[in-house]
Amino acid sequence: MPDSRSSPDRRILDLPDEQLLRLIGRIARKNGSRSFLVGGPVRDALLGRSGPDIDIAVESSPDRIGRALARRFNGRFVYHRRFLTGTVTLADRSHIDIARTRTETYRRPAALPSVKPAPVEEDLVRRDFTINALALELTHGSYGVVVDPHSGRRDLADRVVRVLHSRSFADDPTRAFRAIRFAIRLGFEIEAETLRLMRQAIRSGILSRLSAERVLYELRLISAEPLVLRMVEALLREKLLHASLDWQPRPRFLPRLQRLVAAGADPELVFIFLMTGLPGFDRVPVTAAERDAALAVRGFGDVRERLRRASRPSTIHRLLRQLPTEALGILSATESDPVVDRIRLYLDRLADVRISVDGRQLRSLGLKPGPKYREILDRILAARLDGKVTTRSQELALARELTAGTGRKSR
């Protein structure tokens, strides 16, 4: 094998956190280990891009090095012994990922790997693509030396995404999602043999062995990408979602996603919208808030026509007040007029309308506590929304009138 190391590359030493990287190198050396910046941060530095990620690999003692870094920055270190990885969370909530250089073996396709310690050159063999199989040494005396055993820099220059070996997608089918994400993000092509292997894996049915959690993790990452629309179009074109989750796009799914992205929706809303296309998403591992919002968007057809016909502010309020804020944010970008106008009216003005009358006033008027409270308060709020009452005294007068009409006074 040709020498995979190069002399320090001054083009990539101008990193935003070079002082921090040199400090990590000193701490690792003090604990008897060489250390490396690895993967995406090295790739991006070579491309002249900068990012917040700091992924560190050490050849020994990741737990000791992680604890030492946490003490140095008054942070917190969590170590996962099974995978030989840990994370230092700093006071500003930024984090440093630390991993022991290691090899991975897969007991069966799509399974999580078993790991064991190994030198950095063997660690890079387990990476997904050649452009991510790069390391920058941080050890004093060798700082800036690039480790590139798989010609990743050549593929960066050629602007291609290439797997390291023919079983790459069988070992970890989520790499198909990542191939598309990296290619579109970087403006690269998926290398021809890599594309053939990816499509072969999709046709083989191996992606169906992935857990929903692992697929959703990849969709979360894609949702945060500026070019998310192109990535989702590629996922559909290559039938990745169908192969992994039996997912078929609903009518007008892509045009609605396009409108959501064009509106500048944050990644969480994009992810929730993607969920609405998944079969059985009410059972997948997401937060309750995400599930509720996705269910509200998916079930909006029951509300749409009534909202389209609504003219009174109180009717609009009643139809929309039970919907989660996230769902309303999605619907305000993906629906058409006049539905969008009514949703935006609700978000901009109606949702914040409050009345001054509450249960204490109703009790003071002699009404027994019970379901009638909510009915009366809702009628007062509707009157306020429709401009029939505009002051506290008018609200109280309406409360007296409605209470008197109940015939349910206490004795």
C-alpha cells in the first residue's frame, strides 16, 4: 500500500478551533495517546468549508481523555463503553465527540456493529465513503499530517462519493441515505460502481431490515439540509423510502414540501411533514409532540372545507385552537387560499385573544362548577372574537346574562 500520510497541509490548518484542536492533542498525548480530527470536519476543511463539528479519534484511553477535557472546560462527559465512544458537552452546549480508533464487524447485514480497538489506519477502513475516510493528526510534532489511506482527497478533487468496499451497503444500508445526502450537499456525483452497489442493495430488500428509528435518524439529518427538497426527490426516485419503510408519497406531497421549504420552515417542521407520508407513523419512535403534529396535518382534511367556508373569527378560532402550533406552522405554508388566510389570521391575531372572565366570576354569580363553565366561557370568548363585546364590563354583563339563563344557580 502506498504511504497514506502527507506532510502538514497548511491550507487546512486554518480551522475555526485550531487552538482547541492543539489543546486536545496535548491532553491526549499526556494520557498516552495520539489523537486525530477525523471524517467530515477534515473533508470540509479540505473543501474550504467550515463547520461546528469536532470529531476526535484517539488510539487509546478515550474515557480518560474525555474526562480530562470535561474537567478542563467545566463540562460533562458521557462515555458509551460498548461502542468505545463518548461526548464532552461544554458549558455553551457545544460538544466534542471522542471515539477510540476501532474496527467494526457486522454479525449480519443491517445489524449494529461489534467493535474492537485498532490503529487509526484500520479505523478509517470502517468509514462510509472515501471522502470521509480522512484524519488530521493533532499530536504535537505531527500536527497537521493528513492520513488518507483510501485516496479520499483524489475523490474530493474528482467530486465523487465512493464506498470503500463492495459490502458497504450490505453492512450498513443507511449509507444509501448518506450517499444521496453528501452527493447533493456537496454537488458531487455518486461514483458509478457505488451507485450500482447502492441500487443493488435497494433491490435486494436489505433496507427493510433497518429499524424505523435508524431511518428516521437519517430523515432528521436530511430535514436540516438546505437542499432537503432535492434530497427527498432523490430518495423517492431511488425508491429508498419504499424499500425501507414501504413508503409511498401521498398526492401533492412534493409540491407541498416545496412550499414548506420555500417558506423557510425550520428543520423540525420539515421532519414532521415528512412523517405525514410514512405508513404507521403513529407507532414510530418520535416525540409525542411530533406525532400529534403529524397526525393533525394528516387529518386536516376533516377541517379544511369547514375552514374554507368559515367567515366569523370565532368559527376560525374554534376549528384551529386544538391543533398543535407545529401543525399550524406547516399548514400555513402548504395549504392554499383561503385556508392559508384563515390560518394566518388565527396565528397572527386570534390565538392571543383572551377574556378577563374566569371560573371565579362565574362562581360568584352563583353558578355551580361543572361542564357549563366551559360552555359559557367559550361563548364569551366567541363574542369577544367577533367584536360583540370589547370591554371587561361587557364580558361580565354577558356572563350574568348567560348564567341567569342556565337555571343552575347554587342555593
